[in-house]
Amino acid sequence: MKCDWVRQNILFYVYNELEDDARYEVEQHLARCPECALELKAARAFHTTMSQAPVEEPTPNLLASSRMRLQEALETTSPGAWWRRLIFEPTTWLRQIRMSPALAAAIFIVGFGGGIGVTYNYLATRQPGTGIALVEQTPAQPPVEASTITGIRSVTQQPGSNQVNIKYDTISTQEAQGPLNDQRIQQLLLFAARNNYNSGVRMDSVDLLTQQPNDTRVREALMYALQNDTNPGVRLKALDGLSSFVRQDPLVRDAVLRALVSDASSGVRLQALRMVEPMKADSSVRSVLTRLAESDQNASIRSQARLMLAQTPEMD
């Protein structure tokens, strides 16, 4: 994928306006391209700045004038299909009913039949011997549409349980509650870890996601946070969640090695160095350690890399 295409879609990605397949392609490219990753960080910084600006409510005068302009536009629009006229021109079809007794009678019969059906349904659900109608159980809440979320306000876990409370914004603030393995809770946590402007919420979300690193989507979100999050505390949390997969998952090992080489935080780099120590005999790890031991600007990392290489047996 070309960098030009990715940079043209960076803002759509930040504002969560890309389709799932395009979003996946962008994320894959960002994992391989440092220049585009910097572009993403700049776009996120812009988004954060804009998010901090107060949102003003429209005045009553503005709402009234907007409605008037909308009404004028509707009145001057050429007539569309019959169903559009039915919705937008109720006075027209009501006048037609008044002038057509046969049509009015048909509508009355349909409405009367519908009323009988509703009454029969209600009576059929009444529990025998009581005057109480049986109420069906409320179905589970549907999965959250990520495109409808404008931000996550807070993420909290109830002490001593796996119940998670998440307050999130659509048009107004909403709240979801459920266990960590609930699909709705997982979707909100994954969204918060990638997109939220509040670093505290991102950290809480990543912290909870580290409790389920076996989920492939969670592991991908942790690797994404490790490479792209602007807060070093969030990146450290992501490292903690990935620590048990460095040995068995090459993608995780590569992500940790990238953090070791290029992360801006010395604390994150030292943690990554400790994580790859058990695999210092691996060729890719050994290559990175050699480069760090020779020329890294951080004296502590340079010293640790030399010590690890000295303890590694020579390869034939």
C-alpha cells in the first residue's frame, strides 16, 4: 500500500470514518511505516486539541431559522416517489382520504383488524388465573456500533469482580455494564484503547484488556497501543499485557523489538529490553542487541545490551 493513500485517509481513520477493511489496511501499513506513524501522531494531536474546545449549544433563533430554511427547501423540491409524498406531504394524502370514502373505509378496516390482533396477542399472554400479562424477557443489548461513538468518558471495574462500567458518548452520554467477556464491553474497551482523547481512559481500557490477552483482537489492540499511543504509561501497560506472548508470537516479538529500538521513553525501552532477555539467543533479538550495544545513546540500555550479549553463547 502506498503512503500517499494512507496519508489521505489518516484523518478519516482518526475520526473512525473508514470501513473495517480499509481501517485494517491502514493499521497494517502503520505498523510497518514510521513516517506514516508520525503522521498519525500529528493527526491525533490535532484531534485532541479540537476535542478540548467547548461545544456550544445552538441558540433557539438558529434552530428556528434552520427549520424555516429546511421547510422552504422541501417546498421547492420537485415531487418524488409516492412514498416520499406520503411521508413529507401528510396534508395531501389526508385530503385525498377525505375525498375518497372507499379509501377511508379500507384504512378503517385495516386499523380495526390490527386492533383486534393486538388485543388477542395481549390476552394470549395473560397468565391463567391472574390479571397479569406475561412479559417477555428483554433481549441482550446489541453490539455497539463504533461509528456512533464520539468518545469514552470513563472505564471502571467493580472491586473483587469482573464487572466493568463504561460511560460513553453518542449524542448524549450513555453507560454500559457487564463482565469482561461481554461482547459489548469488549467492543467499547477496544474502541477506547485506540481512539479516546483521554489518556486516563485509554490506560484504564488497556489495563482491563491485558486481563484477556489470549483474544487475537485484544492482542492486536495492545500492539497498536504500544506503537502509537502518545502516553508512555499506556505503552507500558500494553507491554505488560504482551509479556507472556513475546516468546511464542513472532508479531508480538517484532512489536516489542520496535519499541526497544525507537520508543521515545527510556522506561518503555528498558521494559522491552527486559522482556526480550530470555530470547537473547534468537537471531532477530541478537541483531537488535548488537546494534544497541554499539551505538545506542542511552548509556543504561547500551550497558545492558552488552551484558546480555556477553552472556549469550557464540553461534556456530
